[in-house]
Amino acid sequence: MTMRQDLPPPADRDPARIFEYQRAETWADAVELLGIWDDEAKILAGGQSLVPMLNLRLTYPGALIDVNPIPAAEPRVEDGRLVIDANTRHRAVAAAPAVRAHAPMLAHAVSFVGNVRVRNRGTFGGSLAHADPTAEIAAVALATGGDIVVLGPGGERTIPVDDFFVTYLTTALEPGDVVTGARLRTAENARWGFHEVVRRYSDFATVSVSALARPTGGRPDLRLVLGGVADRPVVVDRELLGPALDAPGDPVRARESAEAIAASLDPATDLHATAGYRRRLVAVHTRRLLQRVLGDEGGAA
Amino acid sequence: MIRTQVTLRVNGDDREVWVRNDRTLLDVLHDDLGMPDVRYGCAEGVCGTCTVLMDGEPVSACTLYAVQAEAHEIVTLHGWSDPRREPHPLQTCFLERGAAQCGFCTAGMLLTAATMAERDPDAGREEIRHELVGNLCRCTGYQAIVDAVEDYLHADGGDA
Amino acid sequence: MTIVEPTEAFDPDAESGPQEREKDFRVVGRSPAHHDFVNKVRGTLLYAADWSLPGMIHGRLVRADRASARIAGIDTTAAERLEGVVCVLTAEDVPYNAIVEHASGGLGEVIVEQPVLAADRVRYVGEPVAIVAAADPETAAEAADLVEVAYEPLPGVFSAEDALKPDAPRVHDESQDNVLINWRFVRGDVDAAFADADVVIENTYRSQHVDHAYLETEAGVGWIENDVVTLRVSTQVIEHAAEVAAILGLPQSQVRVIASYMGGGFGGKEDMTVEPYIALLVSRTRRPVRMIWSRQESIQASTKRHPFTMRYRTAATKDGVITGIEADIIGDAGAYPTLSARVLFAGGALSIGPYRVPAVRVRSRAVFTNNVPSSAFRGFGAMQVTFPYESQMDALAKELGMGREEVRDLNHIEKGDLTAAGEPVTTAVLVRETRERALEMLGEPSRPGGPGKVVGRGFASGMQPYGRSIWFRDQAAAWVTLQADGTLLIRSGVTDLGAGQAASLCQIASEILGVPLADISVYIGDTALTPPAGGTFATRQLYMSGNAILRAARKLRDRLAPVAAKELGVPEDALVWADGMVRAASGETGISLPELVRAAGTARVDTSVLNTFHARSGVFDPEAGQGHTFPDYTFGTHAAEVEVDTDTGDVRVLKYAACHDVGRAINPVRVQGQIIGAAAQGLGYALTEDCAAEDGQPMSSLFADYLIPTAMDLPDISVAFLESGEGRGPLNARGIGEPPIGPPAATVASAIEDAIGVRPQALPITPERVLDLLEGGRS
């Protein structure tokens, strides 16, 4: 039990840091509570990312606003859009007939989110709002297209999914906003493919590739999204897809696109992969996916 | 220290506890209610040793606050299979296959597998492995566990 | 399983084999589910963290957040002010602030004392600096954050190779060159062998830090009972009670350690973990104390497997006969000695593998760095060297254009051939037989799953000692008591890792005495109440305590036999002990065990036997680098088929098979469990696991980032075991806990080389490394 006078004073912090716990019964409640707590509160949805961070003492919110009491309706089609409420658990997303019919890529990709316990608790809206650049749901939503439905102090509005993911763990939500759901474009008879590379089964993706090709009269309307290669999921520039679209299913042209796409990226190096290897993974899996999705080998991959 | 009173429904009984807001369901079950069948393993939701059923589905007790668990039905291994009674047939399969070594993961494995068996009684080996992917085991290499679940699912007349 | 007829020359530890009347096994060779196992499946077993006592407080360590620094001061006032905090202890509160390991047995290592709490300097990230106790774990964690430690940075060294450089910073003043110990194994004329060689194969192989990642983190509870500081902890070694007593400045009579059934150990609970910290808090506060290391602490700061750098040179004739091996093995000991001297001894002693090598020159050094301390981990040095010695065999085969099996058949040892230390192997060597079986189990070759994918096959054999280095003069005691109602009480100081250490004792006693398993109770792991058995490590407990219980049970049987014979009116050797009865062989008469105990009481024959088994002993000469090393070895071979994606370097293990000679399987299901479990751990080591750090700072301490295999990452593993009937364990069993973790890395590397034509030489074999090999290594 030593005490030295020449030491700097203990850090200026309040020792008994226990968050206030607030339950929201409606999204309007949640918005109101966020307003009351100013910047101090965090929304507690499925808690599969937030609670571990709190357990490990990595973040200290003044309050948690638990939105779990807010009910979620079954995913459904309204006005030609697939509507998924924010509080829909991953398990329910994967099982919902409307999702399977109108967003088969989402139903497929959700089965790779975490493990069974994460899928039982984690929510669709929570995943979108968390904005992890490697997350499956964010990438697939971006490839699918549509709007994020947001409730804020000024009422309800929508944000195009293309504008939603800003940077690492950051979205276009304003302070006081909550995600209440999404209205996604339906897949119709689009062809799609989703592939994620993991070092170990069920982990966050080192790199993910999602592709959705909607038939048009001529060249398909192709959206390709990459996860794990930047501070947010990235929609690939259409020009880079040109060669692959010019000759659907042609391995040489698919490679040309894939390699141009890989070269355009500046991914990070981390514990699980170097930047160079991430580029390589993008080149390989993009090429394979482009061939499958644009070629004649069947619709879903 | 501010504490909140919560009433938890655990294994069919109402249990009253006073908790800090940051007390996880895991700590309440293990430390406050004295349940050794729910165990700390990582506090990240990764390993599965604290698996319990909430409203019938497996969840990580370490990623839930006790204050969140009110009005939900919580079932631990002992609620699913009372140790004072005969073992559940799935447990018998575990015993026959040697599907536990150190035993630390076993409660979570059983609850996860049992839920799957109810939902998907025709699950094959690959589906069993996929379902158990979030329950880590460092002793068995999973094989005996997968064997045991397979035995249980495919047993003639097994009451799955 | 396959029964192999014992070879004639086998001369076992005479009394370890089955006696004539014991050959018809009833219990041994079967796989009953035992008490602890039932409790685990029912969820009723109480692990270390499951103990709770009235008024219990919670301990938490303050750990260094840098790898090399001088401690300028520690301010505990903010922590102590926090409501609920009971005390904060620092180095000056420790009566004797040192853990002294003589891990080599005093054969020449530098003596370095590891502080219980760092006093003036920290040497690795995670080193304990202070202990906090509080009313609840959350408060203890908050208080630990509030302890302010002022550091002045010191230079550090973060790889063993850097630490050996002349100008490297010194980790300890006691070692001028950062070398903890330098083992030599030398015999034959190595220079001549290399001068005369037709071919010389030279390669350098590297392995990584690996975490044990048992699901139960380090944990325990302590209290004072009868004035004795009592600890109930998850440990492999209750004998650390002596070190705890020294730290507290108490006689050994005032410290008691009880081992709970562990939620996994794998060597990581062989050194002390929570013991001294709980003991200090109990001693200071006189209150019950619990301490559980968080998963992240465990990943950051618990001991790891030693990374080895292994430079190998192999000399051979053009016909493929090995004439010499020279190896230089460097192990990263980390910041403190722990068990590094022994690990590097095992690495050196086993460095040539199961091969006949006339000339050997091996150097094996443990080197201090500012990394997390490395220590025991299943396989204990002998597993790391499997990767190079088997890789060298494949390389030799490739160089000479010979088959991989052919080149091994020219060189593998037989019984009587010498180890690197010059000691003959004394039991059956079924290297070839296990290999043939393992390869056969792979079945028909698979076809690649798509374009850009290639499939390859490989195998690796290994040998792993069971039992401690024999100069330690190992011993273990077991105590059996036949009680009035015919039930049997077994007491043994053994600790149970989950591999059935306690259950095996019951099975052996049941076999000899005929007491049904349900009528046997076993009490283990208590320094106060069970006879000392030594720790559970080095695959020694079946060998040591198994032999102790075998002999104890036989002594009891032989002592009671005259009583039974007299009661039944038959000769002693005509008695059959089974099913809770002693019967005449003719089956006409019998006496129940309760009746026998009563008769023994009348005859004044004691029904309790305490027996100590002494292992073989011998001498190793560290100067000459020759002498006795280990009691015996377990041999085996693994084989794998892998698919490599040549575009991404991704490796998928399609098939895996393992075969070991276990001498005799006491419990086949447990033997199979050990083989599959070790193979799975070995596959994690081969492909994904790595405690990556930058300048001693872990890149992550999350369990999410430490990649032990999940149920989807492993193939089904085919297992066979051979029973040679030769082994030094009870009834000629060999140890099997560690041996199956050696071959997987070399097996996978061998299969990858078969697929892509280039040999991985660094672990783990990540996709990125495979891709580098594909793109740089193609000739």
C-alpha cells in the first residue's frame, strides 16, 4: 500500500459508473429518452456487440435505453417494398416467408451472423445502426437497396441505404434518431450471390462480397457490395463492373473487373489479414461471384 | 449503491433479487441464485458456457442484464432436466458417447442441441455442427458431442 | 482396436503388467460413464468458481499495461476510497515476494526469482502489480482501474532470436545473455557424418505462441479454516501449497490446497495462477476470497506454449539412410523461467523423433524476452519438434526422389535403438503399424471441389514421453480402504483435468478387487487429506497413480485373500474377485465383500492400504549431453487429406485419421476422446491459433479473436489404437493425454506440400502464408 507524493493525480473520473436503465415501450419513447439523456445514452437493442463492450469496460454510457420491449411485426411487403421492423431478431429474419421470397440473399446471409445465440437476440435494426464494416446485414441491405426508416425528434423520415453507412460504427443518424426499420427493394427475379471469407466459421468476415443482379431489357442492373475492405461496406463503382457486364459469365472479363475492383481498394491490415491479402480475397471472390451471378449456372449462389 | 428489485422467472419459480443495473443475468444466476449450471467463460457472448433458454431459445446470459430478463421465462440446464430425476434421453446419449471431458461446455451444448432437436428433428451431422458452432469445446474436438446428438435424433422411438 | 502380440524381448516394469489371474479383464477395456462424468452431464459438478462462502470478497489483479518499464510509483488512494473496496495490496505487502522454480531439477539453469507482485520493474504486459479486494466483482474491477501505476519506459526485447544478439536489452540482471538454460544432446561423430553425407537437408522451422483456452478460466476460492489458509482452486498441481506457504511466510502445515475438478488445464494450470493472490488476500483480510481471471486476462497474461525457432540439418546417404542430425532449438521463455528449462529439455531430447540417428548434435536453449511467460502446454516441447523432424523426413524423401514411407522405413527406430540422449527405447515401437493404419483410414482419395482447388495427402509420426524426466525420482501414492459395507474408498492426491484421472483409478481398483464401480468413491486433490500423487502433467498420472492404485489394490487383495480362502475353504489362488464377491473358481462358494470385511476384522487383518509407487530413476549428464531422460514413450501416426484453394491459399482439412499404440486401453472411449481432442487442438495450432503481439503488446485479448476451432472447423476424425501389450503404465498401458497433439501440424504441412508442391515451415499455416508459398515458392 504505497503512496508517493510525486505521482500525477488519479484520472478525473467518477468511480461508481453504473448506467441508468430505461425501458422504451415505443419508438417515440426511445426518441424522447434519447432527448432527455442528450449524448449520454445508448440504445440497447440485441446487445450482442454493446453488452460485451460494457462487460469489458470499454465504454461508459450514462444510460441504456432498452428498446427490446418494442414489438416487431412479421416482415412483410408493403407498397412493393419489403418492410422489416428494427426489432426483428436475426432468427426471425432468416425464417420469415416474406424475406425468403423477396430477399433470399438476406435470408441466406443472416444464417452466417454470429452463432445461434447471437441470432436469437441480435436484431435487424441493431445491426444496421451498429454499422460494423464487416457485418453481413449491412452489406446485403446495401446490395439490395432501399431505405432505412428513422424516427427522430422531428418525426419519421427515411434515409436511402446508400447514404446510411458513414464510417466505422457511424451512420447518418442524427443525435436523437433511432432506426425503426427498413424498406428494402424486393428481389423480384434478381440473381444474387453472397460469399464471406472467415478465418474461423461464424466469425466476422475478413472480406464479404454480395452481388445482386436485377434483370432489365439489356445489361442487368448489378450491385456489388464489399464488406471488410474499408471503414464501411462499399458499393462498387458501376464502371468497374463494365467488363464483367459486357460479357456475362466470361471468366476473363470477370477477372478484369474483379482485379480492377481489388486494385481500387485501400483496406486495412489487422490481426486476421493484411491489406494485400484482403485485396486478393476481393479479386478472387468477386471474380467467382460475378461469373456465377452473371453466368448461366443458376440464380442463387 | 443503487439497486433495483427484479423478479425473475427461473426454472418455473419466481425469484426476487436486488441488482445493480450492470449486473448480468449470468452473475445473478450463478452468484446470487447459486446456479452452477450457468458458467462464466468469456463475457463476450462467444463461448457458450453461460447458455440459458430465454422464452425457449438459447441466449448468452453474459450479454443480457438481469433487469432485462423480467417477464421472460428463463430455463437453465437444471430447469430443462432436473438433476433429481432421471436424465433426459439426450443426456443419456452424451453419457454413452463420452461427450464430455472437462464438462465446462456441456450444459450449453445440451441446451443448444435440445432446442435444435425440437425445431429440426431431421437435422443431419452438418446441421448439428452448424448449430453448435457458438458453443466452444476445447477437450473433445466436438465429435463425440455431434455423435451423441445424432444418436438422440435418430434413436428409434426417441421422444425428441 | 487391434491386439498386437507382445514381442518376446519385452521386459516390463515387471509388476505393471497383468498377473496371470488378472488377464480376463472385466472392467478394464470397457468404457463406463463414471461419477464425475455423470455430474458434468447433469450440470451438478462444482468447479472452482462455484464455491461460495459467507462474507466472501472478490479479488482482482492490477496488471502491467506495458512490456518493459520501471515502476516509479503506485497510487492506491483512489481505489481504496471507492465504496466497497476492502484492501489494495502491492509488492511490499507480500511477506516473501518470490516464486522460485528449479524447473530443470538443478541441472544448470540460471536462477531467477519471479515476483508475486512486481516491485520495481515490470517485464511483460499483464504482469501482476497489485491486488484489489472488494465486496463484489464489479467494484473490484472498478477499483483495479483506479490504481495508478507510474512507469518509466525501459527497452524491451520481443523475440528469442533478438534476445540472443550481443547488444540485446537484458530481461534479468542474473542472465548476461538472456539465456535461461542451454541443453546439449551429443553423440557420435557429427562432423564426419556431414562431411561424408551424400545429401544434407537444411531448413528452419518456426512456431507461435498458443493459448490453452480452456473454457474454465483460472479461478479459486480461499478461506481460513482451523487457522489454516485453505484454497480450493482449479489447478493441476496441489503441491504448490509449499510455494504458497513460502510466499506467506507460513509453515507448510498452515496452507492447504484443494483441487476442484478442472474445466480444462492442458498444462496452463500447472504453474500457479490465482493461488498466491487469493492466499495473500485471505491472509490479510481473514475473510473468504474468490478470484476469477477474466477471459481477457487469461488470453493476455496466462502462460502460453513456447514459440520455437528450429534450425535442422539432416545428413543422409544417397540411399536415404540418415547419418546425422544437427539441430538448434530456441524457445521463447518470455519474461520469467516458469517451466521453460524442462520444456526445452523435452524439445531437445525428442528432437530426432522416432528415427535411428548415429550422430546427433542438438542444442536447445530457453531464452528470456519481454513476452508473456511460456510454460507447460500439452506436448511440452516434444510436440513442437515433431513439425521439423517430420518435415525433414518428407524433404529427404523429396530430395532423393523416394517415397515418404520408404524413407521412414529405412530409418525408424525399433525397440532397443537410442534416443538423442543415448538411451535405448525399451518397449514396442509401432511407428510403421500406426502409419499403415492411419493411411488406410483415409480411404479413397477425394476429388478437388472446384476449379483452382487441389487435394493432397500427408502423414506424420510422433513420439511423446509419458512420465516426468526420470532424474526427478518421481513417486505417487494411493490409498484404498475397503469399508464395512463392502464399498471401496480411494484417496489420491491426483488432480483431474477432465480426462478421467480419478475415474481411471476406480476402474483399475474395480478390476483387481471386484468392487463394482458404483460402490467406489474417490477423493482426490487435497494436500491435507489425500496422499501425495504429484501433479497431473507430463502424461504421468495413469502411469504413476495408475501403478500406485494397481499395487495398492493388489496388496489389499493379497492381504485379504487368506481370510477369504479360509472362510471358503479353498486355496488362495483359486479365488475370483468380481461383482462385489470373492468366489471359489469352481463357482460353488462365495463370500460377499461386507462378509469378508467382517471376517478380516475378526482375524485382525487391516482393510486399508496406502501404497507409494516409485518410477524408474536415472541420471542425465548435462555436460556430456547423454544419459537417462524419460521412462517411456507413446508412438503414433496421423494422416490427413486437405484441399487447398490455390487462388486464396485457404486450406480445408477434408479427412483426418489418427492411430496410436496405447499399450492397453483402460477405457477405450476415454482413449478415443484424448486422441480426437488432442488432434483437434493440434489442428488449431497448425492452422489458426496465434497469440499475435507487437512489441510484447497482444494485438487482441478477445476470445472472439483467438481462433480455437469450432464444431464447423473440424472434420470427423477417424481413430484407431493398437494395443501392443507393452507399456510401463498399469496393466501395460501407455499414457495418451499428450501424444496425439504432436503430429497434426506436421501432418497438415505434409498434406499441403503434397497438394501444392511447397512445404510450409512456419506456424500457423494461414491462408496468407500458403498463398505466399504458392507465389514465391514455386520453382
